[in-house]
Amino acid sequence: MVQRILMAVFALLLLIPQTASADANDELKAQIESILRENPDILLDIVRENSEQVLLALREGNSKAKIAAMKKQWKQDVAVPKNVALSGRAIRGNADAPITIVAFSDFTCPYCERAAYTLNSLMSHYGKTVRLIFKNYPLASHDNAHLASQYFVAANNLDSAKAWKLYDEFFANREKLMAEGEPFMKQAAKKVGLDPEKLAEEARTDAVNAIIEQDMADAKALELEGTPYFLVNNILIRGALPLDLYSEAVEIALDHENKQ
């Protein structure tokens, strides 16, 4: 019975061409409503017999709605300045790029690791248009997170280019970093051409700790909860998103810059 009803509904849909008039669409809608009114159990039967497909459709619709709302928020955010300390921070890419991505990140966070790889692809795509600035937001609940931040800031103080190599090593070996702590960090430092002992000494200086404390204060001022978070110029982004959504944020920021 259900199949016959569905076939009737589909047959009605096929009778109306894609360029149908408003009157024709209204007539079709009335016919379908009439079928469903006379057979109220049809929708429950459809859900029962196609539960997986219905669930996927609902999830897709919910995801699309969330993405649409997020993009709408980004277009509002881009015009609202977000002031955070950037002086003395590690910069990857063109220092004069019109788009600045500020990462609030934790070297022991799996989502930060995923986002780091995505941002590498994003920067390869946009070239000199985008620069990345790393701000440390080590979470107290993560083993060795704070020490990893100290090592990275110290590396940037000694040699910025090698600091980014250390950044790549830390994220590529995140689990090892968490498990082994400072012995691994020293090995990674040596691998990228830094003096491990000199780096360890620099990591514990007041200057390094002051930068990390300021980064964490900026994160709290922005009311960031967890990691990672990103600023694409003034657009605030939460979490490790797909590449196309980061690209969308960059395009919104570029469009805003071009209108200034």
C-alpha cells in the first residue's frame, strides 16, 4: 500500500516540469497534501522503512544550517576589531600579507594537530596573501603542553625559521611529545638544528613566560574555550574545520579588505 502511494506521489512530481508555473506547483502541492491527509501513516512508514536515509538527510540539513549561520556570523565579525598581542610572535609566510591568521593552539591537542596540517595546505594555496601567527594556549589538563609552548617561544627567540621546523616536529609527533616530554623536545630541537641545552635554558626565561602569559590572557579576553581557535583578520573561528571553510573565511576577510 505504501509503495503504491509513494509511486503516486512520484508520478505527480514527474508530471510537473522543472519550469512549471506557480499555479502548477500550487496544484501539485495540493494533490500531495490530499494524499498525505487521506493516509496519515505514510510518513511514519517512510521513516521506519528508510530510517538511515532519513537520519542522514536530517544531519545534512542541520549541518548546512549551522554552516550558513556560521558564515553569517563571520561576515559580522570581520568588521569588529579583535586586539591581541602579536609582537615577538612566530610568523610563517609573508610578513606583509593582507590576511593574518592567528592560531590559539596547544601542541598536545589532537584537533590542533589536524588544523595545523589544514592550515599548511591553506597557506600553500594562498601564497603571499596569508601569514600565520602562532599564539600559545596550552591547556592545564594536557601533559607537557606548557613546556612545549615554552620550547617553541624560545626557539622563535633564537631562530624563527627553525622554530617553525620545531612546530612541524611537535605536531607530527604529538603523542610522543606527550609521552616523553622534555627528552623528546630536546631530540626534536637537535633534529631541526637548534642547541638543545641552550634552548632548554631559553625556554625558562622570564621573557618566554611573559609571552605565553600574554597569549593566554588574550585567549581568555576573547572568551575562548578549549583549542584550537583562530582569528582570520577579525573573524573568530572555533575548531579544526575543513579546508573549504577556512578558505571561505579568508575570502570574506579579503572582500572586506578590498572594500576598505
